[in-house]
Amino acid sequence: MKLRCIVVDDEKLARDLLEEYLSHYPDIELLATCKNGTEAIQEIEDRKPDLLFLDVHMPGLNGFEVLENIKHNPRVIFTTAYDKYAVKAFEQNAVDYLLKPIEEERFQLSIQKVLESVPGQGPDLTALLKNVAKLTQGQYSDSIFVQKSDKYFRISASEVLYLEASGDYTIISTGSEQYLSSNGISKLEEKLDPNAFIRIHRSTIINQNHLKEIEKHFNGGLIVKMDNGKTFPVSRSYVKKIREKIL
């Protein structure tokens, strides 16, 4: 009998990646992918999956609130970029906890745990906490999944020069390439180390490690110049923050 599962994540890239990983398992049937908690509750109650891949941090209802609002009790693998949710995740009887960006090898280990687990039986909390501790060296992500043409890439955060908002997406620039992220710029800001990445405008974040110079502008304004020669004005509301952190 096939294991029936549902994927819940507000990021399209994350949903696509999990769907791709799951396609390698003929004994697992993907019933649905959901982009928010409200949609997930309806699908879970209607389809009653055996397994749930559940993002913790979503707008509206988060992953824990989804579980609080369903009567069905599937096995759960939480997926998130935020390790601060780990303990609460395990208290909700998660089979496992995947930290984004999700490596396929790590995903395979989670599937193995699911296949070896007993429905309704909670995890070994101590073992899982030790595992998460190994995966979460620091709260902020050191890499980002991006898209170029029809391919997805993982790039190191240290390579990123700046990020620019483009509607619901974000354009990420390195020294030689530009990529697209399906995440909004504010969500990416939460994932990146604030000691390196500084917001200078509602639509722009720069990596101060690639900041070449800062020019004073009229009326107390600032212009930043990056390693590749690109310049950005600093919004008035962010000038004070820049002065405190850099000048």
C-alpha cells in the first residue's frame, strides 16, 4: 500500500523541490501541494494523508496552527529555515525536522525514518534535538536557493552582493550572475545574517562585505557603491541604521 502525503509550504520553490524529491519514491503518492495553512486544513481533512511535509513559518496560519485545527493525525515532517521552532515542532510529535535549504540526502534520511516509524508514535525527542543541533550551527542561512532559466541552484550567501525586490520575487546578484528567488525580499531578509546583510531601502538589501564605498549626498543622504560598481541610494528611513552599523 502506498504512503499518501501532502506538502504544505508558502514558497513555490520549496513545494517544487519536495515534489521532485518525492517523485523518486514510487511507494509514496503525493495527494496535493498547498500554499497556505487554510488550504492545507481543507486538504488534510478531506484526503486524510499518512504523511505531511509542513512548513512552520507561513503567513496567516503557521504550521503549528494547522495541526491545532485538524482532527486527522498524520505523521509530520516539519520544514523550515528557523531552528528556533525545533523544540515546539518535536512537542507536536514530528517524525523529523528538515532545515531549509533541504539537501536530498537529508530528505532521504527523513523518508527512511517515516518508513520505519509507527503511525501515532512520537519521535525520540533527545535524538532529534541532537540531530537538529548539528544542522543548525547559527540561526541564519549560509545559502539561498535561486532560479535561473529552468534550473534551481544553491548559492552561498557570501557570494551575494545585493538583493532587489521585483514584485513578489527577488532578484539576487552575485559578482557575475543574476538569479531569481520566489521569496519576497522581506522573507529573505529574515533568513540572512544581519551582521552582513543590511537593508538600505524597502526594495534593496546589500551585503556590506561587498560594499566598496559610501558617498554623502545632499540633505544628509547617502549613496552606496558595491564591488561591481553598482550604486544605490539609501532611503532616508535607513540612513541612521547605516551610519550606526558602518560609519
